[in-house]
Amino acid sequence: MKTKKLILPAVLGLSLLPPAIANADSAPTPSATAYAETMPSDSLTLCTIKLKVNDPMLSYNGSVSAMDTTPMLWRGNVYVPVRALGEGVGAKVSWDAASGATVVWAGDDAMKIWLGREAMDVNGASIALGSKVIMNDDGRVMVPLRVLAKQLGWDVDYSTLDWSVTLTKMMSQ
């Protein structure tokens, strides 16, 4: 399983440490109140989604639910059901009969996804999916997971040992 580590914040923190220590005697000491005022009001937490190819279970931050269809492997890509994944992470998903598009609203983003196309519309801009949007045998719209997840700001990690997928993202809670 590929693992990613956040090294940059640690490196930046260490690179700022020596000047801070060198000037410690001359620098004014901020009060605890002043420090608290500079902190963001929303705290960030790591959100995690776990799923597996051919398994209907979706775990979102440890809360498990069953999707009505399973993620699948097709032409070298992991495909996921748009509605099940979207609603599983709190996005709003609907069908626009006039345009024939599945529409996903996630935060400030609006995505339109059409069957048979290799691109989706995100906030008016066309984004290449690299593979066609398909309908599975259960009649569900399926999209390549990696592009959809990346578009929503999620990091994607695959394991070919058990075909599991883990998505992670820092989010305000």
C-alpha cells in the first residue's frame, strides 16, 4: 500500500526554529489571548472513506453503511456509484432529466456527469475523466474514482492486495 507523509509542514517548522531561538531574548512574548486570536476558529480533522471493489460497504470516519451497488474494476480503473459515494460523504446528488446529467453538489462545487462521456463539468469548466462514465448492471451511474476524488480534494490510496481504496481529506468540523 502506498503511504504518503506530510513532511513539508515539519520541514517548514524546523527551518523557522533557529531564527526564533536566536532572537528569543529580543522578541516580545505574545500573550495567550493574542495567540488564540490568530488561531482559526474552525479546527481541521482528518476525514477518511474506505471502500473495496466488489464490496457494498462504505466506511466514512468509522461509520459504516451499505451502498446499493458495489464499486467495480473496469478497464483498469476503479469505478464507484456516484450517488452512493456522494451521499455517503454528505454531498447532494440529483438527476437532471432535461440535460440527462447526474448533478453532485459538494460544498461550493457543482458537478455534472453524463453517461458515455469522458469529461464532467465542474463549476462550468470541463474536467477530463480519462475514461467513460458508465452504467452498471444495476442501472447505477459509475465514475472513475480517482478523478472524482481528486476533484473534491481527497487523497487516494489503493491496495492491490485486497482491492481496497482509502480516501483522506482534512476538513473543517
